[in-house]
Amino acid sequence: MAKKRMALVLSAVMAASMMVVPANAEDVMISSFDAHGMALEEYDAMVAGFTEQTGIEVEIQHAANDNVALLQSRLNSGNLPDAFNVESGTQSAMYSEYAYDWSEDTEVLELFQPGTLDRCKDEEGRIYGLPWAFEDMGLLYNKDCFEKAGIEKLPVNMEELEAACEKLEAAGITPFALAGSHTWVISQMVSHFLIDKSLGGGIETNQALLNGDVTVAELPNIDNLFKMLDLIMKYGDAKQLEFDWEKSEALLATGEAAMIEMGDWCQNMIDSYNPDANVGYMPMPVGETAEDCTVLSQCNWMYVVNKDSENLEAAKEYVKYILTSDEGTKWLAQLQGLVPAAKTENEVTSMLANDCRQYIEAGVTRSWLHNDAPADYSSMVGGAVQAYMLGTMTKEEVIAEIQAVWDNA
């Protein structure tokens, strides 16, 4: 299916006060690592605008799926980029010793919304990166599919979710299309069921598991995880364990499937398949009541500048541009549909991000768990759950494997 692209309008000139161009900028080439790989044509146009304004050339490596391994390999080979983005938490901590400290760059720090820099601090309080955007994660559903199936109320527990699946199936709609080939998608879905709201959110639950204050088997919603997995296999697409994220999002956008696990970062891809797709968030029904349901939200990614870069000032200007300029925030707000961490007047056009605001404003969202969990979380948890869905691991074996993530940390 041909993908429609939105045009990104670039400003021809930026006020001189917004950007300090390094001396001999026309001779400067910096390297950047982009862990998202979304709206690439528009991203490249934005970077071209930066080069036009500064003379600084940028060589970018885009890596959407294997970004963790690829960035780690560059570190191991002594080829760390001048600038790169990485998930805040466990992943970003691996690069803190190589990161430029922004703590004294007050003019830059003041460009960001209150609280967004908290995830960019190390244990000593150094600000070793700059925040990217707010991201929300949960069950996405096609509202038109639910209407067609006669579902008037979002399910709040497993019994109501199964009843909704029966109605969807009767209406000729596949209830689930999980991007099951990706352990990162599966492990992020699992995190909803691991979070203990009595402790706070994902950050606090992770710490309790690390400290041994609680075990995975004791978490209040762990049994419902397996009920959810059983429903996905019973009512999901027969090939969903082979689906990548693009296939999953395409089926949701076209109404061939009613629900997927993903976040508002996929708005651009959904629009490319169907710009009229009527999609929204369904809080994950992890418990018994509406109060138990979860939507996860936080400022989750950060850009890091390599402190040993030969072109340090140029790399700093590039990251500042990507995150805080009118062009950069417009790319985030209008193409990605994300709420920028930087202060901006650019309006967020994403249906998903705007739909999630009702949950954010109601104070029912929780912080993510997976990015603060030990580094093996995604592969171990995702792999174990895939095995359960294929029938090669039992519930008890999966719980033991998840527990091992923290036991072996």
C-alpha cells in the first residue's frame, strides 16, 4: 500500500539569537544516530535546513528496530556518534560516562517544559542528555470497529474484554493484531500487568523488584497477564506472532483488526495507511475495575552529545535544533503527533496524543517500567511470552523467567 507523506514546511531563516554557529562551520561534519527511523524524508529535509543555516553537515544512521544493539556495537568499536538518542533509564545510563554535561547550559535548559529534565539526570544530578517528547503507551483500538460491533463501553476487566472480542468476531473483525515478532512490543505490553499501583508506577515497581521487596509472582495483576495472552491467541490473527510493527499498525488503521499494543509514536504510520482512521487509547484492563486500568505516559527518550566529540559545539547545536527549534518541534508535534519536551506553540495534531490527554488530565497514567528495568528485560520477557503463546513454556516457567530479570541484575 502506498504510504502518504505529510509535507514539512521549513523556515528559511532562524533568528541569529537562536543559534550559535561554530567557526569554520562549513568544514564540519558530525555523525548522528537516530533510533526511531520515522518520517525520514521530512526528517532529512529538517536536517537539510539545519545545514543550510549553519554549514554543518550531518551524517545520520537511522535504526528503528535494532537500535540498542547497533548503538552498543558502535560504542564497543570506539565509533560512538557525535550525537544520538537513547531510551532514558537503564539504556541511557550505559552512556552517561560518555555524555556531555548540560548542567551549566541554563539558556538551553530553560527551553524545556518543567519536569522533563528529571529523566535526564544521573545519580549525581548531572544532566547528561536532553529530553525528546512525551510518549503514551497502551492498547490502541479502532473506534469504528467497536461501533460496528456494537461495543458501547470500553472493557475494564478480562471478562468484559472477552465479551468485546466475541462481538468483534461476530461482526467479521479480527480483535487483535499484535506485532508479535518483536520482543520489545510484547515486553512493553507485559509491563502493564507488572506495575503495582499501590507502589506508584513503573519506576517504583521496578525498584521494589530490584530490592527484593516483592516478587513477580506476588504482583496483583500477574494472573491477568496470562488471561490476556490467552485472549490474544484465541481471538487474534493466526499469523500475529510473525507480524512486525508496520503490519500491526496497518491492520488497525484499515479496520481489519480492532486492537494492537503500541503508543502514539505510531500515528504517522497509521495516517500513512488511512488518514481517516478513527483510533484511540483503551486503558489496559489489568485488574477488575476501571480504577485498575492503566495507560503509561512519560518523557521517555533523550538525546546525548558525545563529550569527546571533535566537533562538540556543532553537535550541541544540532541537538538543540532537533529538540527546540520551530522546525524540530513542528516535526514532532505535526508529523509524529507527539508532545515535545521543549516549550513550543506548535499544535499537536495527533488523534492518539490528544485522545490520551483525557487520561493524563485525570491523573490515571503511570510511569513506564521496561526502560528502568535491567537491560535483559525486553529479550527475556518478550522471548518467554512468545514461547508461552506458542505453547512451549508454561505460566510458571514464564513467571520464573521474568523474575530472573531482576534476580540476575
